[in-house]
Amino acid sequence: MIRLKTEKQIDGIRKSCKLLSAMYRELIPLVKPGVATIDLDRWVNAWIKKAGGKPVFLGQGSRSNPYPASLCVSINNEVIHGIPSKRRIREGDLVSLDCGIDLGGFISDQAISLEMGKVSKRVHDLNVTTRECLYKGIAAIKAGDRLLQIARAVQGHAEASGYGVVHEFCGHGVGLALHEAPQVPNYPHGPNPRMSNGMVIAIEPMINLGTGDVNILDDDWTVVTADDEVSAHWEHTVAIFHDKVEILTEPPLAGM
């Protein structure tokens, strides 16, 4: 069931989202070649706790295999859910970061993809297009209209550039839990409810240079492209009102 949020609840989610975006603004300068991804995760965990929140990703999933980190760091062919480790970032990498904060029971979720130094033109173009897909999806939102018009906007823009759209994973409702109804796919598929005042959703295009097909590694978390091509990932948490749409997470830096 889709949980429509009250104005008071949306205000709580908004504060969580602003805190998450503030965290990203401080994190981004630390993401650079030579840095081990586990050090980024440790920094994020400490920052969130110091700010009075909880890292919502930590412990997600099954009891037998909970997600072991506060931050997802997915590099190049890794689409989502990359687990931080001693692996070091390299010049030319595309690094996707995904994180969420629980602030007093209100949940935020945001993802960005960062280019490390000089990347190839094809990787840069993919990253730019994926970010554009996010904003085209947001622009397609209107209370009273159907949810899948978001998917049509995302898929149409990605495929016009020849990129693959990931089907197996999608956006979602968010705010009082990390994953709520409805699912928000990046291609037209599945239930198509009307968008309503009080809906809070995470829109997150996952777009690949090659095919949209993906595999999951043996850790049962890391999702990679089936053809080993690069993937980009951008996400905002968005609130829908009768007469407007509000992006609750903020661009962490100018141009983002």
C-alpha cells in the first residue's frame, strides 16, 4: 500500500534529505584517485552519527547477509550496491555513491556519479545523460497522472543515446522506510498508480553504456553489468503535491 505523507511527515523527510545532501557536499572532495573506498565509508558513518542521524543502509537486507556498510560505492561496471573495501579509486574511474540517512525516523536517499579526473568521452557522455534522465523523470511528475510516465521519460532519453536501461532494479517510495510502495521503474513495466498529493518517491535511473542486463556477484550485493561496460547512477528523493513537485535532496554541488 502506498503511504501518503502528511505535511509534518514531509517536513521531517525534508530535513533528513537536506542533511544527506550536506553530507555529500563534504564527502565529494574526499573522493579522489588513491583513496580506499572503505575509508569513505568510515567517514560517512562517523559524519552521519555526529550529525544525529543513523546510516540507513547499514544492516539492510537479510539477517544472514546484511549490507555491511553505510555507503554504497560502485565503480565503473558496478551498477549499484558496491561494498566498500580496501580497493583504491583510480584516475579515469566513474564512481557512483549511494547513501541514506534515518533522522528521527525520517528517511532520505540520494545517489550521484563522480568522474575521477579525466574520463573517456563515452563515460562522460553516459554520466551526463544519466543525470539528464533523472531530471526528465522528475519533470514528468504531475499529481493525478500515472506513475509510469516517469519511466517513459527516463527510458526514452537513455535509449535515444543508445544506452541500456537496467530493468531488474528501480526507484521506490521512501520516507518512513527505505523501501516503500510504489516501485518506480526506469522502463514502463508493472503497476501504474496515479501520482497523488503526499507521495514521496526516490527516482534513480541506472543507465549502462552497453546492454541493460546485469548480474549479481557472489557477495549477493554487488550488481554489475553483464557485458562489463560502465554504468552510471543518479537519484533524488522527491515529494509530490497537488500543484508542484519538490526535490527534497539538493544537488550537492553546482552543476549536479
